[in-house]
Amino acid sequence: MRKFSVALGLTVLLWTTSAPAASYDCPATIAVRQAIVVIPQGWSGFEDQDVHPLAAVSLSEGEPTKRATLVPDSSVRKGKLAVTTWSFTASSEGYWLSCLYAGTSMGVTRKLPDGVKSCRVEADARTDPPSPTKIECR
């Protein structure tokens, strides 16, 4: 428990003494049009046309299509809140924020401003997986 408290305290201290944060909001839902690449013989395809809710966020060095997804520096849960943080070094590729959605492989992404040093994501720890509620990058 002491390790948890120290980690949370250091995360909060480092985050609150940094430069002003830019906030980002992932769209709460997305509508997608997916296609089956090969329909097995004897089957037919259909589209259910569901709307897909936000499920998670990821950060990557370079465009997400390059599959350079970053592992967070810390991930802490406290009551109803889960806080995940990432720290960055200078990169010629830049850093990208991706919003991921339940029930689909589709998502949306945006390049973060050059010079961004860290991102912090707050999520509702009562959901599985924890649903992102606040995204800030500095």
C-alpha cells in the first residue's frame, strides 16, 4: 500500500508542477463501415451498423499504423479513478494519440504537438476496461 501511495504522490507532484496541459476529447462513439475480406463458402456477410463506444486510448511514437505503441510509465488505480501516464523524449516521428473503440478494429488518431513531454489519462476504474474520461498532454 505504501508503494502505491508513493507512486501516486510522485505522479501527482510531477504532473502538477509541469507546464500547462492541453486537453483532448476522444469522440464518445464512432459509426464505422467495415468489410469482410473473404466470406467463407456457404456463409454470407452482413453489417450490424452498431455504434461503437470509446473503450481505451493508446499513445504511439510515429503514426499508429507503424505499430510503435508505447507502454505507460505508470498506471495507478484509486477508488473510482484509474490514472495512466506516459513520458516522452524527443522524437523525429512525433507522438500520436489514438482513440480505440469497443467491438471494432477502427479508431481515430491525431498527432500531438511537437515538443510534448507527457500525457496523462484519467479513466473510470469501475468499467472493464477502464473508460477514458480525461486526456491531458504537456
